[in-house]
Amino acid sequence: MNRLSKEWGDLQEKLVQHRRTLDGKYLRLRNSGEAAHVAFIGNPKQRDQHWVNGRALTCPGKGCGFCEADEKLTVKVLLNTVDIDDGKLRIFEAPHNLFSDLFRLAQEHDLAEWSFSIRREGTGVINTRYILKPHRELTQAQKDKIAMADPYDLEMEVANGSSRMDPDDEALITEDPLD
């Protein structure tokens, strides 16, 4: 049997990570302390995932072999966001507790009127948490640009079964930031 050296696997992982940074379809906060200022648009969509060999795989639901093998199920929530700083439409794959924070904040701050700050704290899968806070009220110009957004089909994202992204599939609202 042909076994590839560790270097082959390491290089493949670097290429996957590089591709993810180039595509821009998903909002990624990679480092502890990194933050984004976003407006949320449209309705959320739940994605259930299993972590297998360090990789997230979407649970197909009924008849899932991972469920039958009692593999841990993780709930994520997909949200369409508009990055206030660069004007790009992106999907944020939020952990369930961040979605709960957003739900609570939405009781006090109209999502159509406010932008929010999402900040990553920690490293790794287990030691990372996201802090969500209201950022500021949106200006009328920002609201007008956001209203022109064509949100991603989150139902289709879940149906596609992973958070892999196509580098050519990036939606822009405007060339200018929303400031």
C-alpha cells in the first residue's frame, strides 16, 4: 500500500486553508482578537454537523451512519451577513450559543437598524468562543445598500453538505465599504 509522507498531508491542508482565505464566501475570523462588523440579513438556517477526523461533515439526518454510531452532533446556524467595513455579503456559520446571543440582542436592537461586532477569542475548536455586541446604528445609506443585497441561499448551502466554498462565488454589494 502506498503511504504518503506527513509533508504531503501538511501541504494539502495548507492549500485547503489558502483556498478558503481567497474565496470570501464565508466570514472567517481566524485569530484570537480578530473582529468583524456586520449587519444580519434574511433568515437563519440550521446545519447539523459531525466532527470526524478533525473535519466537519454535514449530517444528512435520517439514516446517518455517524448518528447511528453515536458520533457527537454539533449544531451550527448559517446567517447571511453584510460586512460593514468592506461591503461584502458573506455567510457566517455561528455556533448555537452565538445565535442565542443574537436572538437575545434582537429583542433590544432591530436587526434592520443595527450592525454588530463579532469577535473571536481563543484558538482551536474547543477553546474558541465568539463575543457578539451591538456595534452601531446603520445609516440610511448603509440600509439602502444592504437592501440591494442578494442573500445566499442558505437552504442550498445546507443541502450541499459542507462549508467548502467556490473561489469564484463571491457576492459584492458595492465596491465601497459601507462606512
